[in-house]
Amino acid sequence: MNSPPVRHALIVRGGWEGHAPVQATDLFLPFLREQGFDLTVSDTLDAYLDPEALAATDLVVQCWTMGEITREQSAGLAAAVAAGTGLAGWHGGICDAFRSDTGYQWLTGGQFVMHPPEFVDHTVDIVPERAGHAIVKGLPDAIPVHTEQYLVHTDPAVDVLATTTFADADGIPAPARGATSAAVWTRTWGLGRVFVSTIGHKPDDLEDPTVRELTERGLLWAAR
């Protein structure tokens, strides 16, 4: 019997250390290996400059908050996804990266703009009409977390799987009080799939069993 082909994942991590890019991504390396992925870990965005390597990559997991990306690096990533390479990530590592690059923001489908100054208790709520999607099927309707609550601007074309609603209370900046923002979404980009979750400021957020399952499902969904 022939063995299934080995898939390849590229983990690109760096940027602002406050999001613990090494520790956070390390949480998922054993899982990806168990799922049959061969792994390459890169601490440089120059990984996006190798079209042959990217063409052989089935999933890019990016955890790179803020920072700068060159036009060539950004174009290399976008071209790879358009050709079928999946892109996935969480929190600032994917949706608060490369703030000056609007092309990258279009690729990912959303951009962080605000969070309350303190960690807050809040829920990430599955969109009822999307509850049957493979990433969220069977998960609780409301996932409770105590961490940063992201408000993001999103592309109208993304598929929002879960949202979060800001309290109308002191400590929440006035324009955001009562507002609902996307929290988990997917999009397609050419032949590729993109998965974004806003949960994951700190590694223990990602160790919550429900959040971890959500994230792992998202990685697999995005992969070619």
C-alpha cells in the first residue's frame, strides 16, 4: 500500500516579542508532525523570496507581529497562496503584521485597529449560520476567554465564522462600546485558503482546549 504523500509546512516567526512567537508556534509543531507535515521553521521573512520552496509548501503558519515586510517578500507570499499554499495564524502574528502593507492586509482579509488597555473577560461567539463549518462545528456557541479583545477591520469578502462583542462599560474605549467585530474568519485567495483567529495574545490562550482545537482545525483547513 502506498503511503500518503508528506505535506510540508513552513513556520515563519518573529517580530514583536510580546506575542511570544517562538513559544506560541512551538505549541503546534508536534500536532503538525502528527498530521503528517514535514516542517521548516524560519526566523526571517526572506522565506517568502524562494518561489520553488513556497511552491512545495502546503501551509504557511505565520506568527510575526508588526515589523516591516519588503514589497518582494509580500508579493512572494501572496503569489504562493494564490497558487494553492495555505496561510494561517492567530492574533497579532497574522492580523497585526506589516501595518504599512495594504496588499498583505488584503491577502489576510483583516487588520487589527484597537484593543482595550487591559485583558477583559469576553466571549468569541460562533456565527449561527456558519456553525456547520468544519473549523467550528461542534464547538461551544460562545467560547469564554480572558485576554486581549481585538477590534479588527475586515474585507467584506471574508467568511466570518465567529465574532466578539465589546461591553458597553468603563474601560472600553467609547467608540467600541457595544460594537461587534470579526474574531475568526477564512478567505480564499486564488487557489489558496487563509485562516485567521484573533485569539492568542499569550501562549496560555492557545492552550485552552477549545481555542486549541479551533486553531488546529484552522491550520488543517487552510493547508493544501
